[in-house]
Amino acid sequence: MTDRPADDICPKRDETPVPTTIPFSTPIYLTSVWECETPHQAERLLTGELPGYVYQRDGHPNADTLVHTCRALHRTEHAVATSSGMSALAAILLAYTQHGDHMVISSRLYGKSLYLLGREAQRLGVSCDLVDTTCLEAVREGLRPETKLVVVETIANPTLEIADIAGLSNLLSSHAARLVVDNTFATPALCQPLSQGADLVMESASKMMNGHSDAMVGIVASREGGGDWERVGQVMSAYGLTSSPFDCWLVARGLSTMHLRVRRASENAQAAAEYLQQQPRVKRVLYPGLSDDPQHALAARTLSGGFGSVLTMELAGSRAEADRFIGAAGAPPFCPSLGETATTVSHPATTSHRGLSVEERRELGISDAMIRISCGIESAGHVIEMLDAGLSQL
Ligand SMILES: *Cc1c(COP(=O)(O)O)cnc(C)c1O
């Protein structure tokens, strides 16, 4: 009991119990600052000489819990969690390039990634060339002495081209450029790019890795420590790219079921692709798991345990057919993201790729009648029922 006046009572300091047993589920550490014992200790914590926490922007237990799992998944010692997939890519850009450097990037990168590595990087004096990175010869031709990064996606959106990670890594073995793989669509459940020769891997854990559409986190992992990798942490702290404890907690929880969800969703995507191939109202189905997909063999070498939860179909017709499919009662909800427990659809021409001209979209093989499907973990029968409900309106 205390006889101090109410104004002087600090519940945080007075009443936080120090548990004598270890919580089985990691608590959410919502504290921006940690109390240090002495200035000497604070100094050693801040320089990294001692492990521990001082200020949330420089690190917190929920990020470390999450990153511990990601290190194991990517089989490396070096990984960090950032505030989003975009900040993961920004951290790579800021840590690994400087004024005068050059990048070769896939012309099929996620729209915001193209904007970041194209226009924003240019303002920092870092130039880039957009290349069809499925053609190794085109990548070779794009390399310059000042090329620092080659950036590709394991599975590209929305046409689902597969990156030849091992081939690209081989190509870069005689060049200083680092291979960066955005592994968001594949997830570490299906692909570990560092094991196939990539130097850096990044993921938007906001998608399938979390799997519940309720958090934003990015992951960066590196095959090698030291050197430029050291700067990733510095850049994250200086630019404020750090993750939030609550979001890291949610993603850590989502990751504990990732393998089950990815397996089920990939099975559903395979079943949906095979079903859609048989439908007269569907002109074309893109899915690397289809045995007649031109990249099927490469996909089978690059991915293990499934071909991913996303497939794309082109309806026979145009925008009107896409609108009718999306508006149909019983069709999957129109949510321009991916990696949910529920099946959802997106319309690339008006969402992810709206920034491109019709001509640019045509070059990438994206039409107005194209619908991207992100399979959830329902029964395959229900997924097909929902697609059928959409097709029946055409
Ligand atoms: C969503 C996404 C990103 C960006 O991630 P955010 O978490 O939304 O910032 C980057 N790359 C790919 C392939 C994505 O799908």
C-alpha cells in the first residue's frame, strides 16, 4: 500500500509484475523505450556490444521472435523485419546502392517496386534498366560495371513467370552485382532463394506469410553478413523503416500455420487451374503448375511442395466480361491483394497495373479481360463453385 498522492503514482513502474515462469506464447511488447540500469549499460546496448533493447525503432522482442523463424526458414543467420514489404525493398536500395550506381530490374516487378526502384531511386542518383529477366541473355546485356543489384520476383504478378534463380546466380558469379529476389508470391514454404544462389531475399509478409490480411510487415534476409548488410540495420533506424510489435506478433502467429495454408491453397490453385482450362468462357489460364505451362519444368525445379496460391485467367471477351464475373453473386470477393484464408480475385488492369498504358500492359500480356485469383484454404470444391458462379454470368 502506498500513501503517495495519486499524481505521483506511476502504474507502469509500480505494478508491472516480473513473472517467474516463461510465457508459452510470446507477449506483445508494446513499449517504445526500455529502462536501462546505468549509462554504461545504455551505451553498450546502443552500440550493440550487449544484446538487449533501448528504443523500439532500433529493435524489439516481437521483431526478434519473428526474425528468428525467418532465419530458420531461409537457412541464414542474417534477417530483419521491416514495417512493410516496400520498406524491406527500400532498406535494400538504401543500404546497397549509392549515387551513380545502376540496377537491372525485372519489367514484371510489383507496381510499387517498379516505382521505387525506377523513379524514386533515380532521384537518389541510382539508375535502372527494366529487362525481361526470364531471358538470361537480356540480363547479361543489361549489366554494367556499376550495376549493384539485379532484382526479380520468384513468381511474377499477374502472369506468374518464374525466375531462374540458379541461372541468374550463375550468370552473376563473375559480376559484383547482387541478386535480390522478391519471394512474396512463393513464400519460404515453397522457395528459399538464398539456397538457390540469391544474395538477398525480401518478402511482403503482409500477404501469404501472415495469411490473415490484418498486418503489414516486410522481411529481408541475406546469405552473407558484414559489409553492406551491416548498413541495413542502420538504414532502418535512420529512415524509420522498423516494424511494429503488434504486426510482428500477428505475422509470427500467421507463420506458425504458413506451411499448412500454402500447401492447401496451392492444391486449390492447381485444381482451379485445371477446372478453368476446361471452361469455354475462359480463353487462357496461367499457372506454373499446369503441365503444359512453358515454365513448368523451371517451376518444378524452383518451387517445392506446390506451385503457389495464385493463378490468372483471361476470360473470352473484354472488360465487360471481367466486370460481370466480378459482380456475380457467389463469385469470390474482389480484393486487390492476395494470400488470404479466403479465395479472392483481383483485376490487374484497373488495380495493380493501372499505372501502365494500354500498350505497356499489352507488352506484359495483361488484358482487360484478365482476372487474378488468389486461392484460399476452403475446400477445392467450394473454390470451383465460386469460380463457376462468376463464369455463369458471362
Ligand atoms: C504486396 C507486395 C509488395 C509490397 O509489400 P507491402 O507489404 O504491401 O508493402 C512487394 N512485392 C510484392 C510481390 C507484393 O505482392
